[in-house]
Amino acid sequence: MLRSLSTISKSTVRCMSLTSKLAAEQPSKQEVDDLFAEKPSHQNDQRRHAYSMNKVELVGGVALDPLYKEAKNGKPYLLFNLITNSQFRQQDGTTFDQTERHVITVFGKNAENLSKTIKKGSRLMVQGRLHYNGGQKDEQGNRTQRNTYIIANTVQPLARAARENPDQH
């Protein structure tokens, strides 16, 4: 029994010496370079996006006459404020109105055409998407104000602004 115990010990020692010898082997420089030269398989996969939507629909009145401008690249755009009203009922049964101002931007041919037709007081239906800018940190570490704009895809006049002098045609 003692003899078999010593035999096991020798084989265990032998196994340990082989393991330590294998662990001491290091990969060649070429093997390391080849290993890190390949991109991981998850980086090769195309990123898949889930369904998402950025859509706004508003019906309201133009607050001031629109501003027609040209961008640095020479393309026209139109800026105007659209006012919407919402009515809410409080718990005591009274109602109150909430007025919102939305900054609308229209680009291209639509901007040219709308600059001729819409004025202060025009009722419009606007379809577009939300766009944000600002909210970045400045040199002092303070965040700039984040502004919300609506980039209009469709602007549909619903009613023209009331004329100041109804006798004019």
C-alpha cells in the first residue's frame, strides 16, 4: 500500500511539472499580433435598429410674420412660431387654457412658397419631426440651454389670416 501511494505521488509530481512547464511557455509575437489584429465577431455585425418614430402634428396659428432667410449654402428656409392652445379641467371642475409656442423651420421650395402665402394669424396644420440643439457643456462646465425645434415636412394652410381692412380684395 505504501508503494502504491508513492507511485501516485510520483505521477502527481510528474503531472505538475508538465503543467508548470506548459504554463511557462509564452506565445510568439506573431501569435499575439494575429490574435489582436482581428476584430471581435460582434464588431463585424451590422447594428440593427428597432422601430422608432419622430413625428409631430400640430394645428395652430402663426404668431408673427414668418422670417424668410438663406443658409450659408444658399438654400432658403423659413422660420415662424406656431401657437397652440390646450384646455384642461382641474379636480374642482374649473377649466384653464395652456398656450404653447412652437418654433417651426421649413426648408427648400416649401419655404419659398410658404413665405408668399402665410402671415401672422394664418391657421396651419404642420407635420414634421422634433429637433434639439444645445444642452452641451461650455468651457466653464455649465450646460447651455437646450432648444427644441420642429423641422416641418408638410405645412397645410387651413385658413388665411383675417384682413385688417375687409374692403380690400
